[in-house]
Amino acid sequence: MTYLQISEITKTFGKFTALQDISLDVAQSEFICLLGPSGCGKTTLLRVIAGLETQDRGRIYQNGKDITRLPASKRDFGIVFQSYALFPNLTAAQNIAFGLQNTGLQRAKVRDRVQELLELVGLSGMGQKFPSQLSGGQQQRVSLARAIALSPGLLLLDEPLSALDAQVRASLRQEIRSLQKRVGITTVMVTHDQVEALTMADRIVVMNKGEIEQVGTPIQIYCEPETPFVANFIGSMNFLPASVTANPHKFSCFEQIFELLNSETKSGSTAGTQVSLAIRPEDVQILNPALSPADSTNILETQLANIEYMGSVHRLSLNIAGEPKLIADLSADVARNLELSEGMSIKAHLPPDSIRLFNHS
């Protein structure tokens, strides 16, 4: 069931187009992440949904109701900002109670609701502390409790974790996702952090230059990117120049023929058309130099230019014909067993089922 419907939203600031014909359906209880680089329009879209910005064109429906022209005060949502936005002179409990007190609820019911919310966000016994006495993660929990205090139908999160350190972010993103599932509230979150989007969202909306590049589950976005931008923005991606051959599954790359699975050339490209072969660094297989490869297809002769230690992963920078062209990620165990050293010759295998094909725009 569609709970939030965004239809052909366009927003300009002078000559700058922040949003161009954005359409998106969000299901009841779904967790959506708007993901993209700075300036892509994701925050503007969130503000339009909240009524904090007025679109030039398009309509918005929430739970079947047209809210396009409703002011923010008349819309049914709670919002959490990255800056916490707590009242410094009020305790955590008083911050959470602030909106409830304006509804006419009896004082005892407000108190009970505040205690319920403090327990829900893991802050039992901390209601009498002021924001200055709380850590950043605790302050954001208070902001979250305040946002859902009135049981809104929609929760909007504007980069809520960006002001926190890495360890707190990792912990809090799990807590927010768990809370959202328990409460069942439809949620739209803005982030530029791909890890947040991949670990928290039911679906990710990848935005670029005011338009939607792709909408899909985290697995779809990572494993089946539809455009070079999505492929490169989500994780790391190698792009290798190639050209079309007469066979729709084979391509010429660095004077070799590469085979791809399920890769019929797009748009009916003719032989000789320039394309890009894309493969994730973790999918590049480094062959043991002491062994002959069982399969001689899709193998590149490379030279190891650099090894970057990244904890559990070793990132290899590989040169092809003297130029840096390929990145490969190996587990620490595999890297140790291969006894790698800079400057050595390496055979890199690109599995046919791991390569994606992109036409040049």
C-alpha cells in the first residue's frame, strides 16, 4: 500500500534546478534513503515533503490526502535534524514532552508517554539530564523520541548521524532501524553516506543533479547498478575501456577478447562501438603465479603498483601497459598466501558473471 506519493516534483532556485520531475512512491512502514552527493537535491526533496520548501510544480499525497499546499504545521510528520535542535534549557524529558503539552493531554499521560519514549530509545533514567550533560548519540536519541512523540504517520530524518563519530554512528544506525521496525513508521532519510543507506534502507533512491538515477533495494543498487554514476557512487568500481565485437557476449579490451554473461550490447550497438566494462574490486580474482590458470579467458597481464593495507582487506593497485587501470580487493589471508610484492607481474581474472556493461553516454 502506497503511503507517500511524490508526483513530478520540480523545484528551482533562480536559474538553478534543484529537482527535476521527481516521482516516487513510498509504501506504508517502508524505510527509504535518499542518497547522493552534496547538491544532488536530496535535502530539498525532504524539505518539500515536509512543507518547508514549496515546489514549483508537482503534487504530494500522504495516506491518500493531497498535502501539496498544506503548510508544515498542518502536515503529519516528525523530523530529526543532524544538529539535534534540542532546547538547551530543558531536560531530556521536557524536550520530549514539549509537543505533547500543546495537545491538551493530562499531565500524568504526558509523563507516562515521555517515560515510554525514553525507554524506547534506551534512555531510561536519564530524563532529568540537560542536553549539555548528554553525549551526541544520546542527544540524537532524545531528538528521535521527540519526533515520534505524537505518533506521526511519517518520520523524516535529515542526515541524523553525520555529526557523530564513526563508532557511535554504527551503533545508532542499528538502533534507529530497529526502532523504526518496532514502531512501523514510514520513514524517509537523507544521507550522503552509502554505508548508512545500504545497512538501513528497505529501498535506496540514488539522486544526482536533481534527478533520480535509480531506485532499488540495497542489493539491487550495489549488484545491479543501472548507470555508471550509481556504479561508481555506491562502493568502488573499475571501468575498463572496451569495444563491441560481432558477438553480443564478447568485447575487445586491451587487445584481448573478453566474454560477458547476459550482456547483449545495449541500444543495438554495432561492432566497434566504444563501451565500458565494469567490475567491483572484490570480484577481481588474482591468480597464483605458481599455478597455471584453469581457464584462459578474461585474464589480464598486470603489474602490482601498490598495496594498501585496510585491515581485513588488502587493496591492490594494478597497472596495465604501464598505466593504473585496475583495483583488486583481497582478504588478508589470500593476500598473505600469495606473497605479494610491489612491482611483481600478476595475472588478474575478471569472471564473466561479475562484469557489467555500460554504453558511453
